[in-house]
Amino acid sequence: MLEGIFGNKTAEKVLLHIFHYGESHGSGIAHDFRIALNPVLQQLDRFEVAGVLVSKQAGRSRIYSFNPKSPFSRPVKELIEVAYEGIPLIERKKLFSTRRRPRRKGKPVT
């Protein structure tokens, strides 16, 4: 959908992933979309240099999220939201099925 605007599919996947989860790290994006880590990291760096994303260090991982202070972040998020809403719900559940929070202790696995 957004490949024509952002130049490649990796850029689209990176932004959709961060839009869905709020924040993410490169290896999580690469794992969820089953793509190589290096293009994901390159795209994350490009968006950070452009000011659309910001990152913070969490242990040995670098966590990326949208930059709330950037004037470009809001229009990009709105564009991503349009594309995100255009994905059928069944497809969205397949794309973003990875659990991001730990399971409560003692909760049964269904």
C-alpha cells in the first residue's frame, strides 16, 4: 500500500509495526515479518535521522517509537493509520499476532 510513498516495503512494515505496538525493536520487526534484520535496522536509522522516530536504549536493545516532538510524525502516523485501517481484520491478526507482554503467573494457556 505505502510502498510507493516510502520507497520500499520494509519502510511500510517498520512503520505499521511501530504504529500497531506503539514501540518496537529491530529484531522484533524482522522476526514478525520474517525478513532480514539489516534492512529493518537501516530503515529505522533513516526514520530516526529524518526525525520521524526516536529511540532509547533498553539493556542491549534499542527501542523505537514515533517522535512526539517532530512536526512530521503526526502526518506520517495519520497516513499509516489509513493504511492500517485498510488491512482486513483477519490479515491484521495474522501480521500482529506476537504477544508483547508477559503472561500473568498461573494464567492458563488457551
